[in-house]
Amino acid sequence: MTQIQAVTASLRTDTGQVRGHNEDFVGSWEPANENERTQTGWLYIVADGVGGAEAGEVASQLATEQTITHFVESDVEDSAERLRDAIQRANDDIRQAAAMRGRGGYMATTLCAAFIRDGHVLFANVGDSRGYHLHDGKLQQITNDHSLVAQLVEQGLITAEEAAVHPRRNVILSSLGPTREPQIDLFDVEAQEGDVLVLCSDGLIRHVDDAEIAQIVSDESPEEASRILIDLANERGGSDNISVALLHLGSPLPKQQQTQRPRVISALSQELVLESNPSNSVGLWTYTIFLSVIEAILILVLYYLLRV
């Protein structure tokens, strides 16, 4: 098992083009002492405050910060038990905060977390924020959406394509805050240096598909890829808040290796165009040589006519 020696991370959140404020929240725990990180690990979180609930932005911030606090302060040795307990205690904190607000209000938020240590990644999720693992250029969704449309797809009642445009695609079946014991799913995945992890809110998934995410995070540094993903989601409508955490396992790549091919993002077609066909370059080069030869012949003819 390969031990992860470093993590290069980029965490971004954006209001989007439609919402009046941002109810998403992102956070991380990276021990200050770099020499301790391989022993203690790294923790990253994306949370999406549920729209329509009271103070969704407060819920997402509480979920993120309190999960990190409880996780760091815990002396439980088993990582899965430790992370589950931290999320459960954060849920209790959210419920307590909602009760203090009075008026029968409640707060709710999704949460997706990734804890990295000893060649393993422990994913946790509540709601429909997602966790992905990119290995050898292949992107796999690790978490399962706690949503109505995901349930309908699993039951074979609708297709994934139909789920993307379903009128009730925003309905989630589990979140932190509303209930005492939310559904908390955990997934343990083996990983190695060179892999990339993606945590994101559904504001990204609505506008950027998995194939595009895989291509972008494969070709770019986490910092550049996170910017491109959010820009692309905004360009295609930005119908919700957009949050993403990109985590490159291992030392960062040299800059000359981070961008493999040119990319054009078209505002008109709203499609990602990857220009990587070498035959196009060969054809262009041949055409350029042909024009140069014709130009040279014309110059010689003109010179001869002037001499005559």
C-alpha cells in the first residue's frame, strides 16, 4: 500500500448566476506541521445549505467547521467511526442552533467529506453533494446521492438522463439538521499518488458532466481546474451555488506537465472543445508549405517580367 506523502488542494465556492447569496461552504484540516501530515492525515469538506430552509448558509458552515472540530478533538482510533461520530455531533450542533433561533425553524445542509491517510481515502456523504476518485484517467463517483431522482433511477423508473431534468431533482432524502439520526454513508477507497479527488455541490453537476470533469482535472493543476469548472458552470447558467474541492494526491506536477492540450470554452455553444487531433496540425502545416511555395513562384515570375 502506497502512503500518501502530500496533498495539493484547491477549494472554491461561488454564488452562481441566479442565487442572491451563497449557502455553500468549503473547509479543510491540514495539520500545520508538514512532517505530521502523513500520520494525522488530511480532511476536506464541501457542504451545501438546503435552499428553502432557514439559514442554509449557517447550517453549511456549522456542518463543515463542527465536523472538523469534533474530528480533530476525537481520540477514537478507527477512522470510519471517528468521522461518522464527528458528522453526527455536527448534526446535533445544527439542531441545537436551529432550536435557539426559535419560531419552529430548522436548518439543513448536505455534506461530503474526504479523509486521506495511509494510502486510503475515506469518503462520507449526507445528501446529494458528491465525491469522485480519478485514477489512471478514469473518474468514478464514489458516493451515492441521497435524492429522490437517484432513488427513482436505482429502481429503474427513470433514466439518468431523465433524472437530470426531472422537476423534483432538487428533493433530497437525507441532510444534516432536520432529523436526530441522518443517513451517513461511508466509503473506503484505496488511492495512490497521482490520483485526484473531487468533492462538489450539485451546482457543479447540473452544468458539467462527469466526462468533462475527468478531462479538466486530468489536464490541469487543482487551482486551474477548479477555476475552469466553476467558470464553465456559470457560463452554462450557474443556476445554483457552485462549490468544488480538488485534491491532487502527491507532490504537485511541474507546471509544464499540468496543461496537456489547449482548451476552448465556447460561450455560444456552451460546450467544452478539446483540440488534440494531431492530424489537424499536420494538415495545417502542409497547407502552409504549399502557400509558401506558390508565393515564391509568383515572386520569381514577377521578377522575370520586370527584367524583361
